[in-house]
Amino acid sequence: MKKKLDDSKPIFLQIKDRIEDQIVNNQLKEHDQIPSTTQLVNFYKINHLTVAKGVNLLVEEGIVYKKRGVGMFVAEGAREKLLKKRRKLFVDEYVLPLVEEADKLGITEQEIFNLIREMKGSEKDV
């Protein structure tokens, strides 16, 4: 987990996102225990309530579940639920604006595909 938090969004959302990332990346699998609130407080040097707020959002969304007196665990189907949510978000935040701007500029689908292939190819060179 990255240690540095930033000002891009509220800290509790960054905590939530980082746990989600670990689930999406298979670092945390179904029924694995997530880091405790105390561990996260000590790791990030932030307020207990801030951590709890982020983790509780994951509970509300059915991504993690509580075992009283034991801790929090990744829920069954959590990764699939997160992937579905993130794909929709990806379309809304990236694909739709890309398509709209491409239409304005007269860029064809094939040209978009070629640009994406070029970009993916240049990543391998880095």
C-alpha cells in the first residue's frame, strides 16, 4: 500500500480506494482479512474516525464484512462488484469524453484505435 496521501480528495475516500485497489489487484482475496483500523491509523498517521469512515463505506457497499471481535474481511464477489463499478466509471469518465471530443475533431474509430495501440506500444519502451 502506498504510504503517501494527498489533497486530491478526502482522506477517508483515499483509504477506501486503496483497499479497493488491493481487492481489484488480487492482493486481498475473498474472505481475507483487511488491515485493521488501528493498523491503518498507525501506517498513515491519521485519525481513527477518518479510517473508520472509509472502511464503513466498504461495509455499506458490501465489499467487506465485519466479524464481531475479529475484524473486517473481503466479501464474496467483492472483486467482481468493484470491477463492474470501475468499468462503468471508466466509460463515464474516459470513454464518453474521448468519443465526444473525437467526434468534434473528426477523428475516426480506426484512428482512435491506432492512437491507443501507439500509446500502449510506447509504454513498453519506458
